Amino acid sequence: MASGMTYTMTETSQLSTAEYYGKALCELGAEHKDVVALTADLAKSTKIGMFGEKFPDRFFNVGIAEQNMFGVAAGLAKNGLIPFASTFAIFASARSLDQVHTDICYQNVPVKIIATHAGTSFGQAGSTHHSLIDMTCMRVLPHMTVICPCDGAETYHAVKAAYETPGPVYIRINRGFDQIIYKNLEDCSFEVGKAKVMNEGTDITVIACGSCVYQAIQAAEMAQADAGIKVRVLNMHTICRYGHKKNHHC
């Protein structure tokens, strides 16, 4: 897509997953004066720059210093603000793990980490930008809630829910455009910690999260058509919810 938006933020069918995030964050910023945003010089790539354009006095670019960004975010949270900090998933989970672990999670402060370009979705950037470890790292940290939305619409609702969720939150999204599962925001209901049945079935249950939900739905449809196998697909978007013994489905 050419640089510069040729559509409005109300035409959500045209938005990338990260732009859904930017849209949700801008709406939160308009509703809540305690929302602030931080970037490590990746405002355009992560779309957190959309917030900076609307609320420049609540937007902080720390430069290419992710560890510092999370330390600053923790300090802002200690002073009563709700910081949303964005960078690529590998930089949040590998380069900055000590700061996330000690400054954010052990302090149990409400920093919301929105990590983009997860997995190998930024494949052309090479192995230094691939993130295969982030969910493993984040889900074992104290007080952390980990969410992996299946598409842009669910990302929008997850970001809104993150503001209301106590403590630190890690939301993992891909680069660019995911396969669309929900055509409209109104079609997607979201509750932290509650999985969703995406396809009914009685023979097999497939549990998926993130972009794999779309493939799971496709596989279920193929199994039904080719072999009459009825596959139930669960979208387990919340990988870890602190303070709850288990996720609930349906």
C-alpha cells in the first residue's frame, strides 16, 4: 500500500492489524487523559505514531533504546498514568526482558506492551527481527496477562480491554494485514480470559491463537468437506491471565 492513508479510519475493512491498534489507542486517548504512549523510534512501523499525531503532549519517543523505554513506562505508571509502549516483539521480549521483568512485572504496574511484527511475520528483515520466544518469555512473568488476537478487529477490542485490565499486559500482533475473520468491529465480541468457539464440532477440538485461528477454521472446513470430520475450533486469544487459574471457553 502506498504511503499515506487513502482511506479514513472509519473504513475499518481497509485497516491493517496495527492500524486497528492505532485506532483503538487514539480512542482511548480521547476518552482517558491518563493514557500515554511510548515508542523506541518505531512510531510509523508499529502505528503508535497515530496517537502521537493526535496527542503530542502525551507521546514520548525515547530513541532506539527499548530498555530505557520500558523503564520510563514503568515510572510513568508508578505516577498514576496508563502507558502503552510499542516495539517489535523480539525487542520487547529479548532485548528488554530484564526491564519488563523487574521494572514492570515485579512492580505490578499497568504498562500495556503492544508488540508488533511477531513470529516470522517480518520475514524479509532476517533472523534478528524474528520473534519465536516472546510468548514463552512473557507468560512466565509475574502479574502479566498475555493476549494474542486473531485479526485486526479482535486486536482493536483487545487494546480497549487492556486499559481495563489490572497490571501489565502483553498483546502480540503480526506485521501488516492478517487474514480477516471479523469483517466489522461489531461482529467481534471480546473478553479477556474467555476463549471463543469459532467452529462447532464433536470429533476433534483444535485450539489456536493469533493468525493460526484463520488456518484452523480453514482446516476444519476442509475436514468436514473431505472426510465428514466435525472439528471444533477454539480461539484461545488469552494465553495467560494473571490471577486466574484457567481460561474459560464459551
